[in-house]
Amino acid sequence: MSSRNGHDSKKRRPPALQPHVLFMPPIGDDFDGSDEDAATVERETLEYNVFGTKPVEEERLFWYRWIAGHQISFLLWRAMHDVVRHHADEDADRPGERELDLLSACIDGYSTTLLYSSTVPRELYHADIRARMALQHPAFSGTWAPDYRGVRRLFRSNLPWQEDGSCAALDEAVARNEVTHSHIADHLVPDGHSLLQKSVGAPGVSISREKEDLYDNFFLTVRRPVSHAEFVAQLDARIADLAADLKHNGLYPNVDGQHYPVVTQQSDEVMRPLVSDILQVLDRAARLVSDMRLEEARR
Ligand code: HEM
């Protein structure tokens, strides 16, 4: 059987680990009007080993994980924004059950990509990834992520309906995400200072269009009209590539005979289930994102 990325799945050739350009709609734009259906593909298996055995080319692998993990997060944020924007006003209805499911699934999906991207050994993160971000801009920061803007209130539990009892699962997903982000930040940068915090007082710490563009450029993201079918296909392709990577290299790859676990026995219990469930969580999120559009089209 030949998979979409051209790998023969039976022979299991090593995955290409090649980041791709991500096309995203300009911020504030709807999807390009096209009614094509965008169904997600069936995945062969959602199993992988936590600890990898095959030696890896570390710079290539972790660079790829950093870019691909972020791109999947951008796609999930955008999918969440499509729900949130209909329920953002003071007097807006709260989201329905399916919409709440989608929000929780996408937030958990984002938590898994935080974990996936941060499997890089700390030393390599500082020498390579963080150094490249600092060269892009000395105050490079997640706060510049253009697609996050539309969901920031959701992550801060600031939407009027979030206190409702029907949002318990969503609250848990938000809390899990907060724990995950702060855990991986402490894990990779134990001194606790982000590039943004380090450069406080330096010129240009506010967010501008230019910084959003720098952020997009760094993560190989190009803004142009995108149909929902193309959006779903890009999400799907990235999850397929991530699955191929996990199956070949494990979540914690073998780097010169060593493993660098992010979540340990001592880590917060909240995060531990994410370790073995990355593919289930992402697969579910992708299905809900794809189905939601089909349901909207049928209304
Ligand atoms: C693994 C990928 C990561 C993603 C996708 C990510 C994403 C984000 C996002 C979207 C924000 C903005 C939150 C808001 O505006 O409310 C943010 C802020 C922040 N992130 Fe991350 N983050 C990641 C890794 C890290 C790491 C490794 C650190 C370690 C220092 C870190 C530290 C921070 C801090 C301190 C903030 C607050 C604002 C700032 O000082 O930059 N993050 N992050």
C-alpha cells in the first residue's frame, strides 16, 4: 500500500522529515468558497513506541518536529477560532455539544503537539532551535502567533459561557494545556526566561504585523486563500507524517544511545496520558474538524 506521502507503508522506509510550507487563510478571512468534501483518511494504526531504538539524525529530526508541531498547532487554533467566533459576543449562545467536543479535542491536540515539539534534547534546543528563533528576532515569542489571537480568550477562560457546567470537559482541556505549556517551558528553559522576557526593555516588544509575518515566515507559513478541503488535507497530511515519525523514531528518540523524556513518572499526572495517546488525540481532532464543516454545509 502506498501512502499519500509516497512511502511504501509495508516496507517502512525512514520518514522524510521534510517540513512543508503551510498555506493558511489571511487572518480574519473566511475559507475560500468551495463545497468540496474533505474527509480525513483512515490511519493504519495509532500505535507507536514511547522510546525509540533506531539512531536518529538529531538536528534534522528535531528541527522537523519543531516546525511540524507548530504548524499543526496553527491549524488547530484556526479550527477552534471558527467555532469561537460565532460565540464571542456578550449575548451570544454558548456552543453546542459537538462544538464543545471539537474545542476540547483541538486543545488536547495542541497539548500533544507541545509535547511532540519539545522532545528535543535541551542542549540542542538552546544551540540550534532557540538560537535560530533569536536570529529571526531577539524577542521572538509565541505571543506573536497570528492564529492564536482568535483563541486567546478561550485559553484564558474569558468567554462568557465558559463558566457554564456544560463546559467541564473544555475547562479540563484548557487546564491540561496550561500545565503542558508550562511543563515544557520549564523543561527546555529551566531558568524560566523566554526570549521575549529576556529582551524586555529592548526596542519593539509590542506585537505588530511585521512580527506576525516574521513568526509566520519562521514556521514556513504563507497566507493566501485556502479552501476548507485544502485546510483539512494539510492537517491530515501533517498528522500522517507525524505518525510516520513516531512509528519510526518513537516519541523519545534514541539520540546517540540516550533518551530525553519530557514527561517522567514524577511529572504531573495530568500530562502522562498524553505520552501514549498523541495519535488518538490528533486523529480525533482532525475528524471533528472535518465533520464540522460537512455538518455546516448540510444545514
Ligand atoms: C513547543 C512549542 C511552543 C508553543 C507552540 C508555544 C506557544 C505559545 C503561545 C501561543 C504563547 C502566547 C500565549 C498568550 O499570548 O496568551 C506563548 C507564550 C509564552 N511561552 Fe510558549 N510555546 C512553546 C514553547 C515554549 C517554550 C520552550 C518556552 C520556554 C521559555 C515558552 C515560554 C513561553 C512564555 C514565557 C510565554 C509568555 C510570553 C513570553 O514571554 O513570550 N514557550 N507560547
